[in-house]
Amino acid sequence: MANRGAPTELSQIELQANAITDATLEATRDMKRMAAETREMGAATTQNLHRQGEQLDNIESNLDEINDDLHKAEKHITNMEKCCGLCLCPCARPDGVGGTKSRNSKWRAAQSVNNGGTVTTQPQGYEKGQVAKGGYVKKITNDAREDEMDENLAVVADVVGDLRMMALDMGDELGRQNEKLDRINEKTTCNVERVHDAEARTNKLLNS
């Protein structure tokens, strides 16, 4: 005669199924929490990257202002050279290497370095703000735990889509910043050359 207090095979299976369901539910909760933390870190990184881009914009703008000031200074030096008789004919200051036209040409080249902009790409099959649909969990017990698991996985899928957009945004921003750095490097070189040339011309005027 069977012991009524002993668990039957069916009840053992049910206990195992419940244990697995509980463990799976907890795993999806962990996934949801980690996904949310990752999205926050990605958003912070993207924000910092854009702030860095703004700083590079300011640096490039300052270089443009310096170039304008140097251009004005060169005009004043040229007028002083004429007054002092140091520039009596157009050939007195060649426009070849180191000349005004050459420097202006270099500046225009620096200004146009990778200045076409970067085309922003969009991942196929996902658009920003799109909410992932459910249907990730095959219903077996049809209880609230399975519903929560499905909701958690939908949130994770939504976060993955956001992370893809962030990755593309960061890639595009890094590309733009690399182009800015190239322009900044070229403009800095041009400005340094103009400063050295203006200094040499000024010293020549002072010693004349």
C-alpha cells in the first residue's frame, strides 16, 4: 500500500518545474537590471563624447580667430615694410614657399580637410524609440511568472536596440572628431609658420 505522505512522480516534476521557473525568472530580472545599467553607462559615454566634440569645436574656432588676427598683422607688417623701403617691388617677397599665397593656400587646404561631414547610418530592422514586442517565452504554466519573464526579455531587447543606436552614434562622433583633429593639426601648423614668419619680418624691420 502506497504511502499517502510520499510525493508522487507528478508532484516531483511540478516541484522541479517550479524551481526552474523561479530560477529563470530571477535570471531575467538580473538581465533586465544589467541591461538598464549598461544603457545608463552608454548614455553617459555618448554625452561625454559629444562634450569632447564641443571642446574640439572651440579649439578649432580659436585657431580660426588666430589666423584672422595673423592675417591682419601681416597686412600691417607689409605696410610698414613699404614705408621702410623693404618691399619696393612684388618680387621682394616671393609668394612661393613661405609666401603669403602659399600660406593662404595651406590654410584653405587645412580648412577643407575631411570637412564633408560623416554620414550617419541607421541599423536595419530597428529605429530609435521602437518598443520591442513580447513572445520571447513559450508559455507552459501560463502564470504571472512567465508573463514577467516575457516582459523582462522585451525590455532587454529594447535596451539592445538602444545600445546599437548608441554604438552607431559614438562611431559617427568619433569619425567627426578624428576629422576635427586632422584640421586642428593642420591649422596649428599653419598658424605656427605664420607666427615665425611675422616674427622674422618684424625683427628685420627693427634692425633696418
